[in-house]
Amino acid sequence: MTLFIASMGVFFGLWSGSIAIIFDGFFSAVDASTSLLSLLVVRLLMAEGSRRFQYGYWHIEPMVLALSGSITMLLCLYAFFNALTTFMAGGHKPDLDWAIVYTVLISCIAFGMFLYLRRVNRRLNSGFLNLDSRSWLMSALIAFSLLIAFGVAWLMTGTRFEHLTPYVDSVTLMVLSLCLLVVPGKIVFQAIKEVFLVSPDDLSQQVQDVMTATVARHQLASYNSYVAKVGRALFIEIIIIVPPDFRLDGIATLDAIREEIRKALGDAGPERWLTIAFTGDRRWL
């Protein structure tokens, strides 16, 4: 359906002469290609690690998000400056009848896909489907905003404001491209943080709260913790300093503390790598 909308956008954009519709078609085409890439990444994420990738393939997800988000940002910036150039050249008036037909059709299809995916995802509870349904809602809002803009231009035809209609297409595209620029910008920023292993503040604070209570409860000497989030994978490493007079009745004592920490952190599923080590030598911190 995304490929269908992309081809329709390019066709109707060229037919009506609207650069805003052409941009909408190319935006859908980029969305389709990134969706296909995401499907391939999902298959990798479901696979077990290999000898070369012993931690799995979680690190590929933020790299793909950063790539696709950067491409979308470049597309939005190009569309903005292209629209600005057209505006400064005096604009142009597209075939409003065909433009309105396109926006009505795409608005209905995109909103219908949003409702369909939301209904399906109530049963599947998939993060990717949730993201995809929001993408369809965004497409519906884009098409509806284009419909309003072309509708206003159509109503101005034959009035004293008709001289402004050549600028509607360019102004609409400038506003649209700047608004859409925010969405991939946030995705790229978050993905880059994960690629560079920037520790999430909320996860780091949760680990510190749990460990502070654990150290006090079991009269341990100290600890150090290291956390990172890569895609959906959470990496938590905790090194605990055991005092010389710590009563150790066997390895089961340490395993019990490990289990206590694991339960306090909550069960994050197979995406979480949790390592808890004990030592009496501070150099191991």
C-alpha cells in the first residue's frame, strides 16, 4: 500500500504540476524502502547470535534508524529549498482539480490503514506495527493538510485573491517539509545516542537505586555499574565489592543476591544482558 501511494503521489504530482504532491510521493517511497529495510532488520533481531556477532544483532537497529532518518531529513531539506526557490520565482499554479482528487483519495487510504493496523496491533502488541500505524496517521494528516491548502486555493480562484494561488503550492510544501523535519530529527538523535552507547538516564538511575539498597541490606563494601541501550537491547554490568569479613556459605549466597537484584530490576525479557560479578579486589572495578 505504501508503494501504491508513492507511485500515485509521483504520478498525480507530475500530472497536476504540484511540487507538494511530488514530495509526498517521494516521502512515501522513502518510507517504503525504510519499511522494507526494517523488516530485514526484524528478521536479524529474531535470529540468535553467531560466532562473529556473539551479542546478537541489536546494534544494527539504531544504525538503520539513523540512516533512514538522515535520508528523510535530507529529503525534507531539499524539498524546503526547492519550494523556496519556486516561491521566490513567482510560484506556479497546479491543476487544483487533480490535486484535490489525489488528496481526498490518499487521506481515505492512509486513515483506513491507520485504523486497520491499530486494530490488528491490539492483538499482536508489536512495537514496529505501532510505529507503522503512527506513520500512516502522519500520512493521513499530511494528505488532509494538502487537501485544505488546495481547497483554499480552489476557493480563491475567480476572487480578488486569485493572484495568491500560485504561491499556495510552494508555501504548503515549505511548511510541510519543516514540520516533517522534526520527526526524523528526533529519531536520528536517539539512534546516534545508542550507536555511541550513551547511557540512558532512567535506566542508570534505576540500577543505582536498586544497588544502593542492596549494598546497604547485605552490608557489602561498594559497587560500580555500567549501562547501555542499543536498539531494544539493554546491557547492564554490575561489579560488587565484597568486604573481607563477608559471611559466604558457598556460591549459593552470591546467586541469591544476583536473583534479588534481577527481580528488583524487573524482567526485561531476552533483550537484556545482565552481568553481576563479585570481587574483593577494588582493582576489578
